[in-house]
Amino acid sequence: MPGGIPKAAVAFGFVYVLGLAVAPFMPETWASHCRNERGRMKTPVTFYSEGVKLVGDVYAPPDLKPGAKRAGIVLCHGYTGVKDLYLPDNARALTEAGYVAMTFDYKGWGNSEGARSRLAPYSRVADVEAALSFLGTLPAVDADRLGLYGTSYGGATATWVAAIDDRVKCVVSVVGIGNGRRWMRSVRRPDEWYDLLERARADRVRRVLEGQSAPVDRAEILLPDRQSAELAALARRNLPAAVNAIPLEYVDETLQFHPEWVVDRIAPRPILFVTTDNDRLVPPEESEQLYARAGHPKKLVTLKGYGHYEVYTDPAFGEVMEAALAWYRAHLPAG
């Protein structure tokens, strides 16, 4: 087939735009479907991770010419986030700077297939690696220039992936987690901490005997501060894909997930950590410990006066992206 388009894709009626295989649309509606209000291309895609179909969006710069290749960046959302929550703003900032950006839903989240709402850190690592593989297949992307951007729990995921996958050439972790056990302990009073461990122990037995984990409200595990709770509720209010319950087994898995154990393996590839001095949900110590253990080149940026969820809106969002884009331009140029 000309241009390397698989025969199977043509047979199934797929349409190719900027080298992306997407579900068929009528020609007159296609442009309006994949171009957002600011004129940038947003194309829905699907790919597989460990045999499970995942759903994503690829954002391309409006000035992308046929045959041109750009650096590609996979964006990793956090905790109970989905691809349509917060990350589209990051993707648009990246496309403005000339990058191809990709958001996606992990297994069981959003429109992706898989066990619903299971927050499994190592499964997410596999999903990000699959997203990198998919992004690297696109004609508009240089597979030798791939980067990661992770926020909150996604910062932990991005750090772990970069440590084990040398295809990642540059990393940005924003308000990320370095040690799951330390983080969960740090936001609890002693009684709350021991209660959590006991609930996790009981659920471990339940899973063995009954085959399933008990659902629990996300706020019982996250324990958000007042500001974080208010801002998160506001952002999630009109987003049906943003669920509020997760299996309790997440506690066990997070207590054993410590990206600071492997962050030193990223060097000599560059990593930037962005945190805030008033983050009461993921304390700045998490990014500080990651930074302390990382090799060079590395940088730690601490924003002043902002809470955890404020990094997703201006003015903090602008400061985050200013630091992130400066890092990418220095270590992973778009063109």
C-alpha cells in the first residue's frame, strides 16, 4: 500500500489523518471532529497494552507539514484521573511549542477496556510503555525522540517508566510521588494510618477468599486537604468518566511502589521535578527525595504559594508549563 498504510486498515474502513489510524468519519465532518477550537489537531486513537484495548488522543501542531517529524511526548495522568481531565491543557501547550502530544486512559479507566477503576501501578507502567510504542509508530513522530510528562501519581509512573525504558529521552514529573508508603503515611494521623493498614490486611484476605476487592471512596484513600477536595470536585463535576470509587487493593499496591528506588537509573537522561511549597496532598518532600536520588542532568523547581490542584489552573499552570517547556527545549527539541 502507498505510504505504508496497512491493507487491513483500509479493509476495515479506517481513515488516516497525519498518519493516525482512526475510526471512520464522513469527510465533511472529519475536520470538525479532530480540530479543536484553537485550530490544533486532536485525533482519537486506540492501541493495546497487555492485550487490552486502550483509548487515547493524539494532539499535533497546526503547522505540521507532510513528511515532517517531531518529538513526541506521552502525558500520564494521576490517581483517579482520566485523559480528558487536566491533560488536554498540557497537550495544547506542548503542541504550541511544536511537539506531538498523546493522552490516554489506563486499563479500566475512561473509555479504555479492562477491570474497572483498578489502580495498579505496575500495570500503568506497562500502559505507558505501550503508549510510547504506539506514538513511535506514527509517521509524524521521531521514535528516537520520545519524552514523558507525568502529574501527581502520573509523575511516579513516568519516573518508573523512564528508569526501565531507555526510549524515554526526557522526563518531567509534576507534584509526583517518590515513595508510596511514605506518602500515604505522611497525610494521616497515627490512628488513621493504622486503620488503613488494617483495612488493607482485611481486604487482602477478602481478595483471596472471595476473588474481589472492596470498593472504597477515593477520598478515603487520598485524604485530600480542604482546598484539594474543593478544586478536585469542581474539575470532576461535569466529567462522567471521573469515578469516585476504587478497589481497596490499591493500598497494598501503592505501599510497595517506590519510584525513588529506581530514579537513579534514568541518568544520563534528563529529568525535571516540579513541586509546590504548599502542597498538602503530595508534600514537596516527595519530589525533593526523588531529586536527591536522581543522577544528572536534573532540576528541581519549587513553586511558591500553591496547593496540589492549583498546578492545573493559572497562574500556577503557566509557571509549570514554562518550566516544563524550557526543560524539553533544552533536552528534547521539538523539531
